[in-house]
Amino acid sequence: QVQLVESGGGLVQAGGSLRLSCAASGRTFSAYGMGWFREAPGQEREFAAAINWNGGSTFYADSVKGRFTISRDNAKNTLYLQMNSLKPEDTAVYYCAARFPGRVVVTTVAEYDYWGQGTQVTVSS
């Protein structure tokens, strides 16, 4: 079992930045692949970014590529999402997720085993 707790969400103006964190506890964090997903009102949860177990491989949705950066610190059991040049369409609840094993990057919701409770990100125009 892995417990995930997101933080760092908030209200920001368009063009601004936020850094999300996801603190993990339970099983060995470094064995898990991790992802960030987001869910806007009335829409399905969608993939944003993913990283493999050691941080050597990352992948981004086209909508965030070049603006968001996913990273992890296995010593601190923490996943991050640096979000720059934010747009109103980035407004959503952001969730971190974990899957085992974590050698490869995975982008689909169904492939992830554990989820956090989410953190709200609101970008005003």
C-alpha cells in the first residue's frame, strides 16, 4: 500500500507558476513509477506527465510539454510538478498516482494502482 498526499495547488494568474508536491509513504517509493493527472469540471481525468522509478525517463502530454516539468526525489519520497507559463485551460484538480513496477513510463489512468486526494489549481485570465 502507498499513501499519496498532494500539496502546492492554489490560485495563480495566467503566465504564472506553481510547484506541486506529492509526498509518498508506505512501500518503497523508489520502486514505483509516478504520474500526474488532472481533471477539469465535467471532463474525464487526463494524463499530464509521468516519470519512471529512477527519474531517467519522463513523458508529457502535448498540452503541457515545454511548460511543465516532472521530477522526483527518492531520498525524500516526493514527486514534483513544476508548472510554468500557466494558462486558464490548466485549471483542474491535479492528482498524483503510483504504479508498480515502475521501470517504464505509463500514461493511462487504468495502469496506476494508487492515487492521492488531489489539489486544486486555478488559473485566472
